[in-house]
Amino acid sequence: MSEAERSETAAERAPREERLRRRSRRERPMLIVNTGKGKGKSTAAFGVMLRGWARGYRIGVYQFVKSGKWNVGEQRAAEALGNIDWFKMGDGWTWTVRDLEVSEDLAREGWEEVKRRISDETYDMVILDEFTYPMKWGWVDTEEVVGFLRNRPGFQHVIVTGRDAPERLVEAADLVSEVRKVKHPMDEGFKGQKGIEW
């Protein structure tokens, strides 16, 4: 092979090597946090869930505040699609429950279950909906959560939603979005609507 042929081959190889580097930058497990006081944190997470489903991901959704009585449209859609497991790890909003100790126990049990499923790599994508609240209220230890999520095995995307995300979680995350409320019908006294709020 002549010098000219060798340099032509090297020139052809460089773009391929660059493509491989780009691909490795595109394929890494993400820790995503959707926080803020605006509506749409869970909605955004469920949009990513649909993208993951379309790519064949095994998906686990863990809702940490909503109880089994809460009939959410996204869960019904997930059941119709298949390959998405949905779990309710709470017993309702703190202002509606009768026993906060039960709520705290449910949150801790839920977090233990999530750790088991992440450890055994059951899912490719895990959504921890409204999980910032158990951290904020001290029901689960934020440092433990951050350490565990940073050191999770395999290729698993994790999405955490909820207001007031702890700073340590924000620092550890790869992608953080803050949803800001500009205007909401509830400010005018309207209640949440099916198909919009749940």
C-alpha cells in the first residue's frame, strides 16, 4: 500500500471513529429531574416514557404520592400499551391522608422496592413520580438516594419528578428541568380536569 493510499484510508477511518465517539456520547444512562412549581413535571416524564416504550425499553413507574384510588389516564394508556409496569407507592396527598406515619412507611417501602428493581436491572427506564416529596419530608435519606442512583448498575434511565428537588439530587442529575407556573386555571378557582390534570 502506498503512502497516499494509507493516508486516504486514515482519512476515511477518522469520520468512523468520530461517529463511534458521538455514539458513545449519545448512549449513556441518564438521571433526569423535573422540578419546579409549574404543571407538567410528571407529564414530561410520561412523554419520555412513551419514547422509551417506542424503543422497546422495559419501564417501571413508581408513583410516591398517589394512592391506588387515583385513576390516572397515563396508567390506563400504559396498561393498553404493555411493557410498562405501574405501581402506586403512596396513600394520597399529605393534606388528605389520616395517618402520615402510614404514608412515611409506604414511601420507605416503595424506595426499598425501587432499589431492588434497579439493583436487579428489571427495567431500562424507571420513573419515580413525585419522589422529591419523601426526600423533602425526610422520609427517605437524600444522600442515600443520590449515592444509590449515581452508582446504579447497567444502562438504566431514571426520571425523578416533584417540587423542591433537593440540591444534592439536582447536582447529581445529568438533566434538570424546572417547570415554572405562569398561569393556571386553579388560580381562578377551577378544579383539575380529566385528560388535563390526570
